[in-house]
Amino acid sequence: MTKEQKSLTRRDFLNQVGKVGGAVAVFGAMESLGFFASPVMASASSYRPPSKSDLSQSGKMGKKVIILGAGIAGMTAAYELGKAGYDCHILEARGRTGGRNWTVRNGTQETEIGGVKQTAKFDKGLYFNAGPARIPQHHVTMDYCKELGVPLEVFCNVNEYAYYYQENVGGLANQRIRKQAIKADTRGFVSELLAKAVNKSALDQELTKEDREKLMDYLKREGDLSSEYIYKGSSRRGYTELPGAGLHPGTVGTPYTSSELLQSGMMNNFNSEYSFTQQPMMFQPVGGMDQIPKALERQLPGKITFEAEVQEIRQSPEGTRVVYKTKGKTQEISGDYCICTIPLPVLKNIKADFTGEMKNAIQSINYATTGKIGLQFKNRFWEQEDRILGGITTTNMDISQIWYPSSDFLTQKGIVVGYYNFGQNAVDVGNRSIAQRQSHALAQGGKIHKQYADEFETSFSLAWHKIKYNEGGWAEYSASDLKNYYPILNQPQGRIYLAGEHLSYMTGWMAGAFESARTVVSQIHEKVLKESGPVPSIAG
């Protein structure tokens, strides 16, 4: 190899490629040399934000991008593209940012589809997260909270001192039972049954003698079994009389029978409390979940037009055009690209330059029916009398769950999520009037907490399938949907890209919106770099 060949820099190489094949050939060479990440790899671990240097080195300038929706996905896209000098403008149909990330406070107003109006009358300083309310520690949402300066606090997702309550099912029906008692007894009886199987040599073909000895030792510890490998109850399940000082050792509760446990079905709730996303300790922003969209909004001054309802989404080979209404007037805005984060139930009714295949995919996806109610109480009886600080009570009634606040512990007032329900339960409760929803939540919750009637002050409820500009909680894909429609939804329509939690495998989570936005940002950025233009000058 000659001296001249050895001194050939990447700049020289790319300039020579450009003379032969133009900018497209240069981009291919740059991609082969590892200058760009593949858009399909824009995950929390591999995402590389676009930068102004990418464009300047390639002889490009940031394009104008119209973004539809100032939710998490829309504002994240604008925020990330803005880092590279793109000119982004967001159209938001509501008068606020956040989309489904919605914190209800005193004075919050909402008119549901059908005309039902509500105004929140919570005390100043109290709030109710009507949408997302918890963050798993492994989600990219945590990274954005750090980057945006959003302080976090612990969200108690699993509290063993909260209750199970099963109405009219089995021998434990219509009793509020501490979760720790059900879990301890279930562990005990399952361990006892397995120990009996091991002792009777039922597992001889599966286990060596040494394995059996180790398994028996484990089962004894796991189920807190006696020396005879019998479950007789233990302090794990809690006390009917708490231990104290002096001669007061406390009284351990009598375990429920294995038949009572099986008939109750309460153990079927365990898997929903411990999973990859549902962890005992999760997180929430201090002061309400809307602190995240507010932090994003602060990064986008002058970039959002509120109360701008999209009417048409159009495009040509040269760019995109969006027709919208604001304050009774029809206006238009044009750009080079468009990122649409509008939920699919709403998007399907907007005129758009999509292929028939894309329109069919948009119309084919179902969204979750889900509802919530926030109940303000004048005293935190659940903390003072029931000793429940955070966590969730689980029921088989159509209120489904009761959530206790994970902030401002031991203060006077608080807001409890009186129901968080799904499916037909959400439809049935959501179809009631506001007053009926409230009375229903108080009646069913009062079976668990008798203090409801005396301590209740005010409420705010919602049915997400009746919330304008959402019309559902989150996308619910079947296996068939993921195979037949999801790939189509993830493909750009010319210069129009879809983004949002519904364009992720984490539907319903803010992380899905963040990740989806980053994927689209990478795709647009790389497409801009691929467009024909001056041969890029790359430092050697």
C-alpha cells in the first residue's frame, strides 16, 4: 500500500464517492461506516438524538415538521427534533398539553361526548391523576424526568396491608381481608402440598435425593411450615392483636383453609401485582403526573397552537399540509413532514391522504374502555384507622380497584381513586350520570371502608371512551392485529408518520409514547440526510 493510499481520510473517501454517485451514494457509505443508527433500533438503550452537526456535516438544514397533538409523543418529537435545528410546530385540539396524561385539580373542567359537564371542586393542593399514575423504574420515562428536571417520589404500587374483597364468592365472601394474609396462607398451603408430594416420592423421577432435601428445606422456609411440613399459620399473615411491649407478644391470625382460599379466587390477583411492569415500588412526579408534559412544554415556547382541531391531513411529493379549525376559523399550515399522534379512534374520522390499507388498519384497532373516579375525603381514615399508606385494594365488584394516595402521608385530607375499572365494568359505570357514578363508587367502596359516608366531600369521574380527542384509554392489539395491522401503522405514509403509545409494544404506558416519538424522529432525520443535495463534508 502506498503512502498516498494510507493517508486517505474518511473525508477524502466520501468526497470521491460523492463525485461518482452523488449524495445518496454518500449516505449509503456513511451508513456502512456506522455514522447512523438504524431507526428500528431507536430504543431506550440505543437511541441517539439528532444533532445540528449531523445536518451541517451533510450540507443539510433542518426541515419544517408539523406535529399533531401536544401529548407526550408529540412534544417529545418536537423536543428531540428541535435539538437538531428542525422547525417544529404542534397543533393541539385541547387548551392544555399532556393528552391522556391529565391531572385533575380544582377548577378543571371537562365535557364528555354526549354533553355531560363537570368541574372539579377539590381543595387547593389536592389532585387526581385521571390518566397514567405510575412509572416503572426501567422505563425511559425515568430518563426524561431526569433530563427535564422533574422530581420524583415513590409510588407504592403493592401494599400487603391493603385489602382483597370478593363479593358473593366462596367462604370468604363479603369480607375485607388483608392481602398479606391471603398471600401467606397461599404460600403455606401450596408449599405443604408440594412437600407431601416430595415425601411420597411422587417426584423421584424429576429429583435426585440431594435435590429433594434442598427442595424440602426451601419449601419449609417458603411456606413457613412446621417441622412436620404442615402449614399452621405464622406472623407473615399478620396479627389479630399486634405485638407490644412487656407481656404482649401479639396474636397471630388463624389461617384460612385451603378450600376457602381456592373458592375465593383471591390468589388469581397475585400475577397482576408482580410483573415486569407492575412492581411493588414504582414512581410518580411530585405534585402530579402532569409535571412531565409541563416540563416538555417549557422546552417548546411558541411552538404550540392550542384549541386547533385538525380537519384534514394532506401531502404532496414536496411536503405536507394540515387544515385545522381554531376559534371558529379554518386555517392551514404547511411543512416538509408531518408527525401525527392523534389516537386512532379520532384519526379514523379525519380526512387524510392515507392508502386504503392504512385507513383500514386505523379503523380496525380497538381501544380500552376504562374509567376512574377521584374521591376527596375530609380525613385520611385509611391511614389513621386502617393503617394503609399507599397501595391498592382489589375487588371483584365493578369498581375493580381502590387506590390510596402515595403522597402527603399523615396529612388531613386526601383523594382516593374510588374506582379504576376496565372493559364492560367501565362501560356500565361510565354510562351512568356523574351523580350516579359517585353514589355507586361510595356504595361499593363503603362495603370495605364504612367511613366513606361520613368522610366524603367531593368527586370527579371520567370514562375515557367518552373523552373527546381520546375516545378510549389505549390501543388494545390482538395477536391478529399485531400481525396484520401493527406493521402497517408503523410504516410512514409518504411524508406523514404516526407516533404515540399505540405505535409501541407498551400501549397504555408513557414509555410507549416516548419510544415511539424517538423512533419517528430517527426515521425523519435519516430521511432528511438521505435527500439529494450537496455532497457532505465529513471530518476525517
